[in-house]
Amino acid sequence: TRALQDALPSSTAELAMVSLVVAMLTAVVVWLIGALALLNLCQVSANEVARQEARGDRAAVARAERDAPAGATVTRRHEGGATVVEVGAQARFGGPFTWPVRARAAVLDEGGRR
């Protein structure tokens, strides 16, 4: 029993360290899932804005831009008969930790629009 009692304090310290590492890894995985979800929302918004812009539907473009993730920037331009839209946002991980997320969509203009 003496050997078991001598082993307990170090086992407790090791368990505490492992618990901290597991908690940190869990937080990172949750943040990564959130960043991927934000990237998906940006891609959906870029696709929708590009599609409506290529059709020339200004009202639908305005609605699609409003549906972009909060704080996202939407950039539209025309390149060689196609509408190109980029939607960018910042994936935040508490405090000052951010990661830029950007999605791009290109759609051919309909009916020879420019």
C-alpha cells in the first residue's frame, strides 16, 4: 500500500495535465468546426450573390448580401463575361484571436449582360 500511496500524487498531477490538454484540444476542435461553418455560410452567400448579379436582379442581390454572415464583406466585379463575388469574414476565437475566411464564386453573365 505504501507504493500505491507514493504513486497517487504524481498520478493526480498527470491526470490534471492530461485534462488540461484534452480541454484545450476540444476548444480548438470546436473553433475549427465554427470556422468551417462560417466558411460554408460565406460560400453560400457568394454563390447566391453571384447568381443574382449575373441575372441582373438588383433586389435579389441586395437581399443576398443582407443574408451574408454578420460582419462579412461582399465584393462584386465583372471579369470577361462572368460575375465574380468574394465574401470574407473573420472567424473569432475569443478575444484577439481571429482567422480570415474567404469564399469566391464565379457565374457566367446571362443573356450577354456585362
